[in-house]
Amino acid sequence: MSTRPRWPDKDTGDRLDYVADFSKIFDSDESIVSASWTITPSGSANDIVNAGDSFSGQKATIFLSKGILGKAYKVEVTASTNKGSPARIYNRAIDIQVQDL
């Protein structure tokens, strides 16, 4: 069993926003300047997909849609910040399960 944090389950028909909040680990004056997302597994026509993403301040947000019933996914965000030279890069992974809700 994974020890990664979990987001609430989603239904196959949901398109919901999920937030990665870095405020507990960032310096108070640190903010995200870029964020990219990876979802695994992927490749099947009905796997969870990134339906849009954004970032602001110390939070990165992804909208997830689709998903195969009963399947678990790892959603990973890589966030670069305005601190450091070269910039600090944080990588965090969160689990999500697709259920019939």
C-alpha cells in the first residue's frame, strides 16, 4: 500500500479540481513560477486525464476528468519556484481512486 497522500475519490463522470498546497514547506516569500503534471498509468482512452491546470502563489491546481472504475492513479506535480539559483524544484505525488459514487 502506498504511503503517498490521497485525494478524495472521483467518479468516472466527474471533472473536479484538486489542489497541491505547498504552503507548509515553502518559505513565506516563495511562490510557484511553473508547474507540470504527470498522471500514471495513462494511455487507455478512458484513463484519468488532465482537463486543465493552473498555479498561483503556493498552490498548484489540476482538473481531472474520466478514469476507469476501480483503478488507482498516481498524480504527480513538479513545481519550480522563485527561490534559489538555480530555482528550487519540488516534486510531490498524490494517489486518487476512481469509484462509483
